[in-house]
Amino acid sequence: MKLDCFLLFVILILNKQLVHSFIPASIINFLIGKVDNITQNSFGKISETLTHEEIVRRGLAKSITKFFYDQKNGSERINLNKISNDYYDYRNIYFDYYNKTICEPKVKEIMDVELGPNVALVDIDPTTKDMPYAHFDAETFNQSNNRVINFTNAVYNYLSIKNYEKARELTAQILHTIQDFYSHSNWLEMGNTNQINKLIGTSNFSTIPVVDASVNQTCESNCTLVEVPCNNYTQLMVDFLKALNLTKILDCPIKMYRCAGNLVTLDKLVSGFYTGQRLEDGTSVPKPKNMLKCSHGGLIDVDSWLVFPKGGINKDSGYYIFSPRADLHLQSANLAISHTEYYFDQIRKWIGDKEFDNFLELTYTDAELAKISNNVTCTKSIGSTIIKFKSPVLIFNCFILYFLI
Ligand SMILES: *[C@@H]1O[C@H](CO)[C@@H](O)[C@H](O)[C@H]1NC(C)=O
Ligand SMILES: *[C@@H]1O[C@H](CO)[C@@H](O)[C@H](O)[C@H]1NC(C)=O
Ligand SMILES: *[C@@H]1O[C@H](CO)[C@@H](O)[C@H](O)[C@H]1NC(C)=O
Ligand SMILES: *[C@@H]1O[C@H](CO)[C@@H](O)[C@H](O)[C@H]1NC(C)=O
Ligand SMILES: *[C@@H]1O[C@H](CO)[C@@H](O)[C@H](O)[C@H]1NC(C)=O
Ligand SMILES: *[C@@H]1O[C@H](CO)[C@@H](O)[C@H](O)[C@H]1NC(C)=O
Ligand SMILES: *[C@@H]1O[C@H](CO)[C@@H](O)[C@H](O)[C@H]1NC(C)=O
Ligand SMILES: *[C@@H]1O[C@H](CO)[C@@H](O)[C@H](O)[C@H]1NC(C)=O
Ligand SMILES: *[C@@H]1O[C@H](CO)[C@@H](O)[C@H](O)[C@H]1NC(C)=O
Ligand SMILES: *[C@@H]1O[C@H](CO)[C@@H](O)[C@H](O)[C@H]1NC(C)=O
Ligand SMILES: *[C@@H]1O[C@H](CO)[C@@H](O)[C@H](O)[C@H]1NC(C)=O
């Protein structure tokens, strides 16, 4: 069996056990991300999708670019104009600063092996995937912010005892929550198109007006329902997911909500309710049926199809099938990148450059540099090793194999 197929199976089977009745976005993104444009368009693609991992990679790149700029001779070597493009590939920062090709900078490894998996974990870990506090969902602003305060305190505690690994783990996990603020709330729609919320993680967050149960309407049910006929690949995908009982909503023709202007409340922070969420003690946090509250929305959020107001407000992806505000995805992702940069900048400010260097293993000693060959050609890949499906035909074949087994 092809390795690609095998890995696809492992992921599908693993996730089947992890989730009960809905498709994790990671799977669909994983599948959809690899197919041709026509198929992508039938899932309502409007832009590329920046994952939590990619948002951390970019935010961290910006913060460490400034770090190197401030080191010895940095201002002559680091070109700040590259901060939002070339330097997203960490090798380019290192090449400019050390005049040497370093294929696997230590911080790249930290990104790929620690920060990336931990920022993604929050959507997979059974204790946090459905917990509104970990995602700024269900109008739990105060509790979500308390979670940021708690984790940040823990990060600083671990840093003070030089447990850098644990500090990195918690940093990545809480960045997930902070990033979700921008894609799950109405912060952008409130007019903050170019501005992060620096009160997140401080006690002053409570000075921002937020909705609660006393506000009986936050959204309107005036989203546009779009229907896209299936082609033979999407038909196959739909049949496959239905056969596995992984979806209740997905069917042919493919249906999705496009929302714009469905938010009624723009003078207070609002977030959406998401089917299946519950608190640590098991208390379920359903979308209220006697009020008109916003949903998170998308294919996986069953209540957003059944309970008024239909549609939703999330900006998690560039696909309408997952995100009724896919049109705002890149804008919210850019705010999340800026906040990630700010979070690392704050840590640096707090602990100083020497400890920041230790935290992220940024600099190289002359002895370390001497050991790295001068004549290397790196493989092109930036970022984590993701399995690339070259063609929809391969996925097709995998599906067929799956049914035969
Ligand atoms: C698919 O879309 C990408 C950008 O979204 C574009 O660069 C590429 O040319 C498109 N491919 C085809 C076959 O249309
Ligand atoms: C680095 O800066 C020092 C002064 O701080 C200067 O003497 C030296 O030439 C610089 N080195 C390089 C390689 O630019
Ligand atoms: C960079 O390294 C090359 C050799 O790899 C050397 O020829 C060149 O002078 C170096 N540039 C600087 C600015 O040190
Ligand atoms: C928010 O959380 C803090 C800390 O737990 C608590 O003191 C405060 O009363 C809460 N505020 C609201 C409005 O729930
Ligand atoms: C924050 O930590 C305190 C004390 O450890 C705990 O009582 C509280 O529940 C935590 N809050 C959150 C939102 O995790
Ligand atoms: C909260 O706001 C007050 C008044 O603006 C300010 O003095 C205080 O430093 C702020 N506290 C934090 C933790 O940002
Ligand atoms: C998909 O449908 C087209 C006709 O619309 C057909 O030519 C093609 O062979 C089909 N592909 C598969 C894999 O069934
Ligand atoms: C899917 O659910 C139906 C009924 O709910 C059941 O009969 C069927 O066996 C299930 N299929 C799988 C693959 O679990
Ligand atoms: C939904 O209603 C609001 C307020 O009535 C309006 O501003 C907005 O344009 C409407 N959106 C759509 C897509 O019709
Ligand atoms: C919300 O409350 C107002 C009065 O406070 C009431 O007029 C309105 O009908 C309520 N709307 C819903 C959807 O319950
Ligand atoms: C660099 O490596 C390549 C291939 O490994 C080799 O062909 C080339 O001669 C090497 N150049 C130097 C200067 O060592």
C-alpha cells in the first residue's frame, strides 16, 4: 500500500475514535487542501487558509527577526523589510545574520516539533477541544481571558525556573486561545481591522463591554444559503464520510452559508455557540433556543443549521463550508499573527534577551557555527513535514482501497 494511503487511513481511523459524530476540520482541510481548484471551489474556497501552526510560525518569525536585529551587528545584517515575507522561512533570518546556510536552525525544530503540535493540540485534546474557555466561544469572554492569565502566569513561572520546554508547551497552547479570539469573536466587525486587543491576558480585559445572557439577540438569520452540485470527486468524498457516519450535514448538493452583516451587536464583544461544547465538569453549553444568539457556524456546527439564527460568524478558514465569514479569514489571521508576535515580544521584554535566547534557542556560538558545513543545499521544504497528496486520483484510490479492506 502506498505510504500516502496508509497515513490517510491512520489519520481517519484515529480521528474516528477521537470524535463522535462530526468531522474534524483538520481532516477535511487535510483532504480538501490537496485536491484541484475546481473541487476546492465547490467547498467555497475564497482564500488560502492559515492554520494555527502557520500563524505561530509567522508571528514567531517577526518577533525573532527583531531579536536578531537588536543583537550585535544585527542592524547591518537583518533587513526589516523582509519581516513579512522572506523571514517566514527562518533559514533566511539565519543566512542574513550569520552569512551561513543553516538548514535546520534550532528554533525551526522547536517550531516544528513543539510549538506547532502544541498549538494544534487544543483542537484535538479531549479536555480542551470542546471547552469554550479554550477557544473564546459561547460568550465566555471572562473565563477565556482568565485562562490566558493563568497560562501566562504559568509560562512565566516555568521560565523563572528555566524549564523552557514546559514554558514553550504552554505558550503554544495558550496562543491557540488568543488566536481564536480573532476568528471566533466580532472584534474585527466592531471596526478593529488593524488593531490587536492588548487587554487579552490582563485583568483590564473586563473593562471591555461583552454580551451575556441578558442580551437576547446577537445575530440575524439572514445569511445566504449557497448550493454547489457535486462532481464525481466531491460525491465520492461525501459518500465516504457518510458511510463512516462522520457527518450529519454534508450531502449533495453541497450546502454552505455565506454570512455578511448578520451580527446585530457591534458595540459589545460577541462570540458564537458551537455544537457539542461542554465545561470541564461535563455541563453542556448549548446554543440557547429561546434567544437569537450567534453560532460559530460551518459544516461541523450542527446547531448552526437547526437552531435560529442560522449561519454563523467564524473566520477560521478560507472555505465557506467551514467558515460563514471566510471572507474575513485572512484579516483575522493577520491580527492573530500580530498578537502572536506581541506575545513573544512581551516574553522577551519580561525575561530579557539572554533568557529569550535560551527559551527559543536562537543564537549560535562560534563553535557551533564552525561545525556546520559551508557547502550545504537545504531541501526546499519550510515548515513541518506534511503529507502532500499530489492528485485527487490518489485520494480516490485510497477511498476505494479503504472500502475493500
Ligand atoms: C489554482 O489556484 C491557484 C491559486 O489559487 C493558481 O495559482 C493555480 O494556477 C490554479 N490552478 C488551476 C489549474 O487553475
Ligand atoms: C560588527 O560591529 C563592529 C562594531 O560593533 C564592527 O567593528 C565590525 O566590523 C562589525 N562586523 C561586521 C562583520 O560587520
Ligand atoms: C559571507 O561568506 C562568504 C563565504 O561563504 C564570504 O565570501 C563573504 O565575504 C562573507 N560576507 C560577509 C559580509 O561576511
Ligand atoms: C471575571 O473573572 C474574575 C476572575 O475570576 C472575577 O473576579 C470576576 O468577577 C469575573 N467577572 C465577571 C463579570 O464574571
Ligand atoms: C486559574 O487558576 C486558578 C488557580 O489556579 C483557578 O482557580 C481558576 O479556575 C483558573 N481559571 C481558569 C479559567 O483556568
Ligand atoms: C489597567 O488600567 C489601568 C487604568 O488605565 C492602568 O493603570 C493599569 O496599569 C492597567 N492594568 C493592566 C494590568 O494593564
Ligand atoms: C468524472 O466525470 C467525468 C464526466 O463528467 C468523466 O469523464 C470522468 O471519467 C469521471 N471521473 C471519474 C474518476 O469517475
Ligand atoms: C452508521 O450508523 C448507522 C445507523 O445509525 C449504522 O447502521 C451503521 O452501521 C453505521 N456505520 C458505521 C460505519 O459505523
Ligand atoms: C442582514 O441584515 C442586516 C441588518 O438588517 C443588514 O445590514 C445586512 O446587510 C443583512 N445581510 C444580508 C446578507 O442580507
Ligand atoms: C428580547 O427582549 C425584548 C425585550 O427585552 C423583547 O421585546 C424581544 O421580543 C426579545 N427577543 C427575543 C428573540 O426573545
Ligand atoms: C559543494 O557541494 C557540491 C555537491 O555536494 C560539490 O559539487 C561542490 O564541489 C562543493 N563545493 C565546494 C566549494 O566544496
